[in-house]
Amino acid sequence: MSERRSFGPREMHKAVCADCGKECDVPFVPKEGRPVYCRDCYTKHRKY
Ligand SMILES: [Zn+2]
């Protein structure tokens, strides 16, 4: 049985942005020791 949800709620995890310190939700499990960035900071850091 396979259940397909095109727009089901994605599992979000609470995390604190390593850059601005803002609380944010990420669609993956934040790994310990790995910095998590909010959307803004993520795009910012991706450029480098
Ligand atoms: Zn941030």
C-alpha cells in the first residue's frame, strides 16, 4: 500500500538559526553539531 500525498503536511522540526538565533522550522532533523540556518540565512550562506 502506498499513500501519496501531494500536499500533506511536511514534518517540520524546531531549530534555532545558527546565524541570527531566530527560531525556525526545518524540513529535516537538525543534526547535533551542525549549524541550522533559517531561510534567510540559508540562502545567504549558500552563496559562499
Ligand atoms: Zn537566521
